[in-house]
Amino acid sequence: MTLQDTQNSAGLSPDANWWRQAAVYQIYPRSFADANGDGLGDLPGITSKVPYLKELGIDAVWLSPFYPSALADGGYDVDNYRDVDPRLGTLEDFDRMAAALHAAGIRVIVDIVPNHSSDRHEWFKAALAAPKGSAERERYIFRDGLGQDGELPPADWESLFGGPGWTAVGDGQCYLHLFAKEQPDFNWSNEEVRADFRKTLRFWSDRGVDGFRVDVAHALTKDIPLTELPDKAQLDAHPWDGTHPIWDRDEVHEVYAEWREVFNEYEPPRIAVAEAWTNADRRPAYARATGLGQAFNFDLLQADFDAEAFKKIISFNLAQASAAGSSTTWVYSNHDVVRHATRYGLEATGDPDAAKTWLLQGADPARVDVELGLRRARAATLLELALPGSAYLYQGEELGLPEVTGIPDEQRQDPAFFRNKAVEVGRDGCRVPLPWETSGSSFGFGSGEAHLPQPKDFGRYAVAAQSGVEGSTLELYREALKLRRELQSDESLSWLATESGTLGFSRPNGWVSFTNFTAQAQQLPAGEVLLASGPLDAAGQLPAATTVWLRQR
Ligand code: NOJ
């Protein structure tokens, strides 16, 4: 039986619109579960946790990259797009994992990294071995360097992780890397590059993959002159209106129109979601049905815990996605940002920008009100899971995990830290392996030491500590996801008239979500209480920073 067959015969509905209101759980494979005890999570580890994922009640998983990689950027430096990192397993392990997920009714989304490969990719090695002007170099972005021997970058551009964006190769040329120097950017004007990615999309789709999360979707096509490149100041000043030399150029959508043809070769069509940190008004182009079909909005992720801010963001994104014929996405946490249970504990400092700056600047544990952060995170999640659209959940948020702070410098892995120490503490704190058990080596993550250090008190967040425990964050997620499935129908939402600092909306069938964003108890609306993000008080009030789901007739 092929995977395509298992997909058809398994517990998956054939509904082509399954993605529109899906709860998608992001797995960062190297930190999820380690089956072979080498300290790195792996694909057999994921397979062993399928019963957990099924019980959680999600509709799909999205796997961050599991491809062969030197881990210069946590796997977003891909050596080979059509294979599995041997430390994480084999293609057969992938097939077994996908079959087990499908049998449990869970779809599989994989990460595709088309902006850059790793410097160990066979094409980049060939490019280095080949001379200037060769077909091999044409697959990447090489330009003549400045200085007597071309040893200086052709422009003063910076990589997004800090440091120069061009690296010299020693023969008078330099190559572009928007990220780490181990991540050379592809040349998307090159038909070989385009054809190879279509091959990769088919490779995974043929193996039964249901969809793709597209990394840095807004950077693929570029317009970089051969000589006299614009300088950094000119780049920074250039509007993002479709004509920027790097970001969000109009012709990137020609690539996605080609991909859409590939997606539509399958039944149901494969889905895709764009990671495009671009201007809000340019997101619909990624989300339309002739393109990738859905685009992340990271608006709630960047917002403070504030009723007005939430309402504005939700209204805007629902209207925008629906105008594009898509459904929107909600996300508070992922492998790139400080976990929201911690972010929401920051505002207590009185610094209104704290939550935002923290995305970039890392953690100062002394500034976090842990209890408040978790309380708000739970309230925010319950609100999110009542919204129309897809909810993207990040592994560990169902345990209420905080950001791990205080990782010793020598144990850090994120290139953002090494390239830009002065500014960023990096993203390792949200990538620490999950605690499954309350004690033992790596808290049940594996039989050995975890590849990033777990804090001593991690056991209190463990799955084993929360499973079956009334009121735990894990049980809240389980109940909410179960109810969401039962209650969800069409994508409509109506706002309720509420007092300032509170937010309420109703969905079809009398399903109401009501959130108190304030620091004081508020009047609880009428209706049958279905679920609350925290204990309700006896006087029928809704406590501070709490969401409740009600059924109103
Ligand atoms: C976005 C990914 O989410 C991030 O982890 C990665 O570092 C960059 N893209 C570069 O691939």
C-alpha cells in the first residue's frame, strides 16, 4: 500500500477545504521526542507520540525541517530537499510517521525552504568548484566583489542575523545570503531552480504529504544588478510596493502560480501557507486560490494583551482573508519568537513596548510575571480557538511552557545569537526539548541528555504532570480542541457589544467566546458555561485575564 493509499483509506476526510479552520500543531522535530537517545528529537520519536497528538485533538501537524542539515540555522539550512537527516531517521521512518498520523486522522504539512539552500547542498558545492559565469554559479546569486581582488562585498547589505549579507569565495566573487553565510540564496530567475522545487513538491506530495509551509515566501525573486548595487540605506528606504530589489516583488507570484498547478495535480489539492512578513495589504496575493492559498498573519503574535488591539486585528484579518477567498491564520508562538506565556508576563513592567522589543531582544527573567503570563496565554488561546480560520499552535504551548532563559552562551545554537550577540539573545529559549515526564534524563524527551539544556524545574510542566489533571493547561487545550470540533461550522463571526477591556463574539449555533482583558473581575454574560480558561468566581463574575465559552440560545 502506498502512502497515497493510506491517506485515502485512513481517518482523513476527503474534504478539500479541511485546512480552512484547522488546528495545526507545529512540531520542531529536533526538540519534540528523541527515540534513539542521541539527544536530538527524531521522526520515530514523533511516531511514538501519535497517540498523544490524537488525544490532543489537532487536525494537522506542521513539521519544521527534518532534512539533512549541518544545523547552521536549526535545519533551515537544507543540504538535500528530498531526504531525511540521518540523525532524525530515514525516508521509511518518514513514511511510517505519515501513515501513523493519517491513520489517526491527522494531516501532515512539511516546511519547504526555497529562498536558500545550505552551503553543503550539492549545487552550492558545484557552484564553488565552477568558475565565474558558469551555469553552476547561475543557480545562486554571485556578484563580483569590490576591492583590488574582489575580496570585499559588492554592497554593505546586512544579513537578517546580523553581519554581512555577502561572503567572498576567494576568486573575486561573493554570494548573497539574506540569513547565515551557510545559507546561500537561490537565483529564482533560473529555470533549473524552479524545476527542482516543483520536483521537491511532487516528491513529498507523492509520499502523501498534505501541504507545505513556505519559508520566507516573500523573498524568492530578486532584482540585483550585476554591478553598482544599491547600498543598504537605499535598500532600507525602498518601499515594499512590489518593486523592492529583494522583498515581496510582484513576480514572486508567478512562482506560486506554477506551484498551484502542482498542488492541483493531487486530490485533494495540496495546501500551502506563506510565511511572508510583508505589509498587511500585500498578504492577500499570497493567500489567493491561484497562489499558495493561505498566508500567515503575525499580528496577534506582535500585539499586547489588549482588547482593542485584538478586536482590530481580528476584524481586519477576517475581512482581508475572506476578500482573498482564503481563511486567515492565528498564531501566538512559533520556533522564532519568545513563547507567549512569557511575553504576556512582561507587560507588568509597565513598559508598553516590552512585549514587542522582547521578540528581538530575548529574555530578562527578572522582568516576567510568570503567573500572569500563563493566565493571559490561556485566555488568549481560548479566544483564538473560537475564531474562524486556522489556529497554528506551537509544541509546548499546550503545556503552558515559558521561554527558557539563562541558557549558557556555550550551549546556544542559534546563528542569530552568534552573529548578532549585542542585539539578540536568539531563539534557543523556545526550542528547548519538551518535558514528557516529571523526572529522569531529559524529562522523558529521550534516554540521553537533551541537545539544549532543560531547566531544573521543567518537570512541573511535563505531560505526565498535567495529563488528567483538572484545570491543567494541557487539559484546557484538549477540552477546547474537542469542543471546537463539535461547535465549529461556517466561518461567520458577530461581535457582541461589550464594555471596554472585554471582547465577546458569537459563532453559529449560539457559541459565544468572551474575554476579560482587564485586571479586574467583570460581569459574566448570560448563557451556559462550556469552558473557561481559569476558575470562575462564585459570584458569577469573570475574573481578570480569563476567557469563557458559553452557549447562548
Ligand atoms: C524563517 C524561519 O522560521 C526561521 O527559523 C529561519 O531562520 C529563517 N526563515 C530562514 O530560513
